[in-house]
Amino acid sequence: MCTRVLWNTNGLAVLTGRSMDWPESTQPLIVAFPPGRQRDGFQPAGVGDDPNPLRWTSRYASLVTTIYGVGTIDGLNSAGLAGHGLYLQATDFGTRNPARPAVQTTLWLQYLLDRAATVEEALALMEDIELVKITVRGHDSNIHLALEDGSGDSAIVELADGRPVIHHGRQFTLMTNDPTYDEQLALLSQQDFTHPSRDMPLPGNVNAVDRFQRAAYYSALLPKPDSEREAVASVMAIMRNVSVPFGAPYAEFGVYNTEYRTVTDLTNRTYFFELTTSPNVIWVQMDRLNLTEGAPALAVDPYDETLVGDVTDRFAPREMAF
């Protein structure tokens, strides 16, 4: 379970927050990949096999958070595209057509960040591939994607019968989990958060529907920021509000505590990360990393308790399996 909030109307920067809610550590690494990297749709070895995997070379550098060492779940690229994978139980992968090249789902976002500069380009890339579910540590990779770019354009992409269902436009700023996005929008339409007030009743649970509506309410309250720092803090505040606290008794219906939160600043290509078991927010300035073609992948482990503040200079070469 997770939440995504896009703020593309503040006049200073295009910002997106996301939370990662999961029953265990997803073993995240924050990784910077240079362009020119060769990839296979069924990397890394052991995640599965396919007779027709997609193969590509990355066009853009990317700065991402990985999941279980098998793919990318959040991040941005050097061209100004960002994406966020959130769990969606209703994902329907359909029947595999072996004539179409395939990508295992935890490389879906990485493929788009590698090859697309805008939301429009990312959606066009979806037309000629198929996505294949994998299972990692007993968890199926049932995800939907939120995408945004430096212009503030946005899209939500889900799979039904193996084909993408797309909601494309600047107005699609929120995403949580089940039910499907059409149903979430229908439920939200029954509320009116256009003029929020202190007396307005607000859903307070941590299920996906309540988090979606609470994110809508607090997004409508955001004041115009005076600085990038204030804007980032505003988005992070919403992400904390829609997070799931430790010990919350919701595991029986698939809601788990929040492992981490991120804020992506696409305008300034800065990536903020807050681990919920750490008192420190850390951030990376992508433009300061050595991401020339042929350079090694660079990474930091956000579970490193010595990381504080700007950690750009703490990135070090790391071998990655994909």
C-alpha cells in the first residue's frame, strides 16, 4: 500500500510525494544509473524467464529507489520524467502474447525512465510491450504507475486484461491503491474538498479510499510557498499525514506501516528520502552526481544511520543486478 501526491500548481517547482507502506523492509537502495546501460526485460537473473524479453539501452540517467534488488519502484530521470509504482491488487496482466516483447513488472518504471523524457513519450512506449508479473519474497508484483514530468503533466496507468488503462492530464494528482482509479475518482466525486475548512468531516482511516480523500483535502489546503524548501516541506507534511503508523492493527486487510517517504523535485532534480525508522531526512542533488555514459552505477543505503541532510557526496560505485 502507498500514496502519491503531485503538486504542479505552486508556481515554484513540480513536486511529488510518495509513501511506501509494506509488511517488511523492501531493502531499498537509492541508486543513480548513468545513460548507456544495457538492460533485459527479465533482469536480474532468477526473477523468471520469457521467450521474447525486451532489450534496450538507457537514453537518460536516472536516480531511483530500488525494491528487493530486482527493480525500481520510485524515481526520476535526467530529462525531467518521474514515476512511482504503487500496489494494486486489481492489476490484471491478461494472457501473455509471446509475439510482443515483455518486461517483468519491477522493471516497468525503469524502462520508462531509461527511454522517455515526458509523460507523452512514456505512454507511447507502453503501446508495444507486455508486462509480466513476478513474485518476490512471496509478494506478487501487482502495481500501477503514476507518472509526471517537468511541465506538470501527469498520468495514472493501470493494467486490465493485460492492456494499459490510462488517465492522462494535469488534474490526476493523487493515487493510492485499490479499488481501481475509476472507482477511486467516483468515490472522491461524492465529496467536495474545493473549499476545505476546520469543520469539514474528514475520513481518518488508513485504508486506500480514506487516504485518497485525505490527500485530496490537504492538497487543497496548501498555501503558495515562498521557497523550494517550504514547498518540499508542504508535500512531505501531506505524506506524513497519509502514512500508516507502526503497530496499526490493519494487517488483516492488507494495510501495513509506512517504511519510507520520498519527495521528488522535478524542477531542481532533487530527491528527498525519509526513512520512518530514522530521524533524518536525506536528499540528493542529481546534477552533482557523475552520470556520464560509461560511469559506474552509484548508490547509498538509506538504512545507513550516518546519513544526514545532503548525501550527494556519499554516493559510491555499486554493482547492480539490473
